[in-house]
Amino acid sequence: MSGAPLVLAIDTSLDSCSVALARGDEVLASATETMQRGQAERLAPMVKDVLATAGVRFSELDRVTVTTGPGSFTGVRVGLSFARALAMALNKPCIGVSTLEVLALRAGERGLRAAAIAAPGASYVALYEDGAALIAPRACLADEREALVAAQVGARAVAWTGPGVGADIVALARRAAGVDPALYPPNPTYLRAPHVTLPADAA
Amino acid sequence: MTRYLTAAMASLTVLGIETSCDETAAAVLRLEDGEPRVLSDIILGQVAHHAPYKGVVPEIAARAHVEGLDATIAAAMREAGLGFADLDGVAATAGPGLIGGVMVGLLAGKAIALAHDKPLVAVNHLEGHALSPRLATGGATFPYLLLLVSGGHCQFIAVLDVGVYRRLGTTIDDALGEAFDKVAKLLDLGFPGGPLVEAAARQGDSTRFALPRPMLGREGCDFSFAGLKTACAREVARLGHPSDQDKADLCASFQAAILDVVADRTTNAMRLFDPMWGATGRLVAAGGVAANQAIRARLEELAAERGYDFNAPPLKWCTDNAAMIALAGAERLRLGFSDDLSFPARPRWPLDEMAARLRPSHKPGRKGAKA
């Protein structure tokens, strides 16, 4: 697989800090630490260690990829701001993949695959068929998830991932190796507006 | 903080990144034989994002920083005519400030430092302001008495050397810029409020409203603005629907009270500074409120009366900017200091941690002193 791109993958969108370096299906090095906060401190040292373990220099990377959420607003920004700046500094493409897409396609792309994330006060869903989105990542009520998917595909069998499952960093690296960077910009998928209301007299 | 070998580096080129409030900023600065030269200085403001809310909304600020930071850094590098490999270090604000935004800039700084194996300097935003008077040619020489006044901070600091700061006084409630913004909000003048209050004050009668002068005549050089703000709110309530002239008169009266308080506190700060660090005769104002012409004029007058030189950075370096962060980073690198890639974003980070511990301006609580 020496022709496959060398991909550095980063995920800090849910309850962990994960880094992997992969070429095709071969994972050269990876690290995952479970945490709800603290990604801003751990991410850079972990990336440094993963590259050192693999004996790879930053200049050798072909692509940087990062999950874009939904997830913790802060976690999403930690990963994105780091990955975007790293890619810019190396002059390499930065590929943003929705956390839901990474979850749904963790075991492969074929067939109908759905993913769900449950956060306090919010629930998110997405559905894919052979790797293409039938339901793009969106917010929903926890109890309407199944109905939304059924409305698209009827009684056909769907492989679900989540809620309550962490993103598989190797699946992210694999996905990012094959997509067109122009279609996967590293922009946040917040799916929720900031919690703020306009002043009463501003209407 | 670790020692980094920069011995005999007569010239240091540093990228600075600032995202602690509502300006997304990047700058490249070269420190040559101790003389700073700003090679580029880019600021992407967020006024349009926050204006509907009449104040800075932290989550909106953090989102805007993510959107705009790459392009801002790229523009700063382009304008400086340099590649990342040409840098000697990367300096990013690591606090104090709005934590969501601080993280964005700090993580970007870490990534660039890591990608090109350059030292990272995690800069205290207040140190940037404290050193900002040195950005201009022939800027302030150490030691000097600094009045740092912005939307988030209001302190007197004895700036003795790079990294050596003594806080002499601070606000016990609101920052001065915050007081200006709150008065602007009361009068529905718009956002950001400081310059609008200043402009309105020029058309008004400063003697019409009798407003309190909090802390006037008190020992020490602490500030308090909560009572003055409340008094303004009371006048607005009494006026019901204030006319433009009412608004101008209230702004003028408010600013007159501020000028009296600032002059009184500054006099006391000079009295504290002189016997401890010698009568160096240097008074410096920095921070966004130092852009207020009336305050500058009063400080200048006061300095002249006491035989002090008065110095304030050019307006563009009073408000938040990345040139001052790059300067603080370069000065630290020159002394051989850099920071670990695990450095945390610190929402609270007093410049003079000793003073903050001994004489906290806010109840310390479990998170410690704010600034």
C-alpha cells in the first residue's frame, strides 16, 4: 500500500483525544485517551508522540484529517483549529469529516449505515448508503431518530452505530484517504446555534 | 516553562497569534538587537458578529475565531514575505480571556510550532499589553508605571523588566472599558460602546448630572466602577426616554467622573511607584481604553504636572492585536524561555500572581484570581 496517502487523523469531538497515523489499511501508530476535557493540553503532545513512534517526519504527511462534530463545541474547536493550522503550516490538504459519518462507516461503507450521537439536550443522526449520505448530519429529538431513518429506507435493514459510541480514529483515517478534499472542508458541524438570545428591544 | 537555547541569536522572528476576545489577529515581528520591527500586523474584527447582542458573546467569538484564524495567519505570513520555516518561534495568547477563543489560537500556535519544530511561547495577554508601549520606535524603557485599561482589565502595573511585573492596584468590580460599554448599552448607543460614549460626551454638558466618583481620595490605587454605572442607570430610568442631548450630557458627566477618578488613582499609583523603583518619570497607558482621547489628555496633563513623561502606544496597538503578543514571545525567547506543547489555555491568569494571591481583586473561589 505504499501508493496510499499517509494520513494523520485527529478526533477530539466526543469524550476522548485520539490520534492515528495510517497509510491505507496499515496503522503506523495511534493513541487514544478517554477524557471529557483536557484535549487542548494533550492533543499536541500526543500527535508528536505518534509521529515519533512511527518514525515519520511532519513533512512526509500527505493529508491531515479531523472530525468536525457534532459533539462538544470546545472539543470540536480544539481538533479543528489544531488540524487546520497544522495542514496550513505543512501546505497539505485538511479534510474534515463529520463525526456521524465516521461512526456510521466505522465497519465499512457498503449497505445502509446510520449513526446517532446523544448529548445533553440534543440528539443527532445521519444515514448513509454505500458511503453516500441519505440523511446528512442533523439534529433531532432522541425518540424520532428511528422514524427519520425508516421514512427514508422503509423496512430495509440498517446497521446502527451509537449513541454512546466513540469515533473510531482508524475509520476516520481510512475515510479521509479516499475522499476529495474539496468536498470535505474542515468546517465545524455544530448543528446547534450558540445558546444566546437577542436583547429584548433589538427586534 | 523550559529553557530553550537561543544563545547569540541577535535576530529573532516570531509569529504572534491573538484570539482571547473578539479580535482574530496574527502578526510577524522581528526583534533585532533588542529593537522590535513589526513585519505584518493583521486584525480581523468581529463587531458585526456581536453587534446584535450589544456585547461580546463568547460562543459566537469562538466560532468566528475558528472561521477566520487560518486566513489571518496566512495573510500575516504573506505580508511579512516569510515562510513558516523562517520563523524562530510561535507565540500565542494562552490567557486570560474567553477560554473558547483562547483555545483556538493556542492550538493553532501549537500546531505550527510542532509542524516546523519551533519553540512555542504561551503568552499572557496582559504581558502583551504591558510591553505594547515598546512596539513603537523609541518606545518606553524599563521600568515604567503602566495603567492598563481595557474592556476586561483595569490595573496599575510596575513594569520592571520582561517577565517582572508588580500589580499596584486593580478594579474591585468592573473594568473601565466594561463601564463604558455598560453605559453605552443603557443609552442604546450601539456596540462597541467605548468610542460611542466618548463621541457623545464631546457634544454634552459634563456638569448636568452629579455622578459619584468612586474611590476618590481613598488610599492606594484600586478602582471601582459599579456604583458609577448604577448611578447612570438611575439617571436613565429617571429620564424615561432620553433625548440625544440627554444622552450626550450623561456621557459627558460620566466621562468627567471617570477622568477625576483616573487622575486621583494615577496620582496615588505614582506615589507608590516612585519610592520603590526610583522616580523614573515614565507613565504609560495601554489597553483599548487608552485610545480614549480625553483620558489620554488628562493623563498627559497629570504626567506633566509631576514631571513624568507620558507615553501610550499608537491606537492600533492599544486595542487587542497580535504584534504585542509576538513582541512578548520574542522577548521571552531572547531570554531563553519557551513553553511545553501541553500548556493549558488559562481563562484566569494574573500577570503578577503574587499580588493576585495576596490581594485578590475578586473573591478567589476555587478557580483562583482572575487577573
